[in-house]
Amino acid sequence: MDLLTYKELETGPDAPRNPSRGHRAWHWLLSLSPTVVTFMVALSIGLCMVAVQTGWDPMLGLMAFFWFLTFIALVGMVARWVTPGRGRHRMAAS
């Protein structure tokens, strides 16, 4: 299933009315604005610098988890840019 079909299933008339809590969190993470994602990248770099200098294991775990969230948000942002959506120019398909 491509991303455009997934968007239609998410927002179409047959979309689930009460999505689960995990589904809402996933949707929220993938729909963050570019400004928030840029801030997450900056915070991730700062956490990385602190974690490497201190060598404190909980800080390394926090850094790794936040980098994971940042990576998922970046993937969602790039996917939104690549996929045509409402209000964007659609390319002709044959």
C-alpha cells in the first residue's frame, strides 16, 4: 500500500471514528511541523554532546530514545513533502 492510499484510509469516510491511543500518538509524531522537527534535531544534537561527555548510562539511553523519535518525525516530514496531498499540485498519473 502506498502512502497516498494510506492517507485516504486515514481521513476518508471509512476511517475509524475512535482510533486507539497508540494510533493517535503515531499520527501526532508523523504530523509534526518542520519547525518542531528542526527543534528536535537541535535538541538531539545537544543531548548527544552531553551524553558523550558525561558517559552516564541513563543519559545515553535518553539520547538514543530521543534520536529514535527525531528520526521517525523526520521520516514523517519527508513523506509528507514527497506525497501529494490536499492543497498541493498533483502530478498526472497514467
